[in-house]
Amino acid sequence: MAELYLEDFAVGQRFLSATHQLDAGQIKAFAAQFDPQPFHLDEALAEKTFFHGLAASGWHTAAITMSLLVRSGMPIAGGLIGAGGELTWPRPTRPGDVLQVESEILAVTPSRSKPERGMITVRSITRNQKGEAVQDMTTRMLVWKKP
Amino acid sequence: MAELYLEDFAVGQRFLSATHQLDAGQIKAFAAQFDPQPFHLDEALAEKTFFHGLAASGWHTAAITMSLLVRSGMPIAGGLIGAGGELTWPRPTRPGDVLQVESEILAVTPSRSKPERGMITVRSITRNQKGEAVQDMTTRMLVWKKP
């Protein structure tokens, strides 16, 4: 797919990413480094917690979502540069889940002060293989106008 | 520090984490796995981009923030379980940055339907060694009442 500039985006456009299969090893490796809590590290201990079984860190789900967006989700010219956003995790991500991200353009906003750029607002829903949302995120991303 | 229950939290309380020093190797390792873009992977290529030098993925800053919160930020009984939140990255995180998270309790909300639990709303600002905010995040976290 060709690289996309601000002029290429329109409200309502959708982009579907490739998929990523999660396993217990990935969940534990991320957790050991960034979110060392029993429900992300140990199946037996996780059974006794709120999650009733091993679950990925929400920040791991967010990182995988970014990976899918960068590799296959939305080819923005100059890269995917987020200014921020909001996200929720409606349900846990589990070992064996196959994740896929669907993104929809909610707004396209040229900059008032910087004529060469603008922002897009993107809602990206990360779903598991059953089609259930595991993350619902809305971000604002920097996009360049055509040179 | 003792583990904290819903009754232990009050609006305005603050918690200061330990610190984490970032380096180029960590930035590139995270990016190779989760955010493989030139400005997160290669100093020379990064010079020619929006970031004018190597910068950490925002999701890496978020993951380090979570690590600091889990290890030293706020000892919630039963663990730190986020329902979601919003975040911005006011400026890039760079190699050599020493990150620290200051959290403030914005709201304490007992559940109406589930008497054993509630939610806290927490603003966590991640700063570099100059005191500059590199991430500003507000999350809602599940907290249990005293058994």
C-alpha cells in the first residue's frame, strides 16, 4: 500500500491489520520486564486472582497493537507518530489469543499554524479470534501533507 | 509500605516511584519488537525525522511507567489492575533519560453494585531528570475494600 498523506485520509476510512498470535511465553517475558504481577507471570497464581488465569498486561496488548499498526495497519508517510490518546481494556488478553486491529478514521484536522501538517483521530479496536474487543483505543496522530 | 485498600486512599495523596535509567539499547530492543520505526531504531536515521534524534516509543515510556508503578509506585492490595485511561506524551523520551513517576489520587469511588470493591482515578506524570514531563497519564484502577 502506498504511503498516506493527510489528503489521503477521510472520516470513516477503515484499515485492517495483520494478526499476531500471543502465547504464555510472550506474556510472561513482557510482564517480567514491565509489569511483574502474579496474574501476568504464573498460571497457578493467576487462577486465584481477579483474572482467574494468566492474562497479558494491558500495556503488552497496547504494544502488540502498535506493532500491528506499524507493520500492517496504516502506512502513514513519515511514520506513526502519536500525540496521545485514550484506551480501555474491556476484557483480558489470554495465551493463544490471535489479535487483529481494525482502525477507523474519526477526524482529519489540518493544522491552523503549521501548513505542512495536520492530525488524524483514529479509533483502533484490537480483537481476539472470537471477534471480542480486548482493547479500544482512540489516538491522535501527526500526519504530513503532500510535499 | 503496607498494601493499600480502598479505605486507605484519599483525594490529593501523592506517591513517588523509584527511578529508571533509559539507554539506546533498551529503546532499540523495545522498538524492534513493538514499534519498528527509524526514529526508535537508528540514531543516524532518527536525525532526519520529526524527532531529530533517537527517541523511545511512547508505548515503551508507558511500559516503563507501569514497571515503576508496580515495583515502587503504589502498593495496591491485590495488584495494579487498570480498566483504562488516557495519556499524552508532551515530549520525547531520550537515551540517558532517568525516569520517575509521580502519582496523585484524583478520585476514590466505591462501587455501587459490588460492595467489596471500588475504583481510584490516578494521574501519573512521568518526568525525566530535568523534571520535564514525558508522559501524562490518568488511569482508573480497581481497588478492593478491606476484607
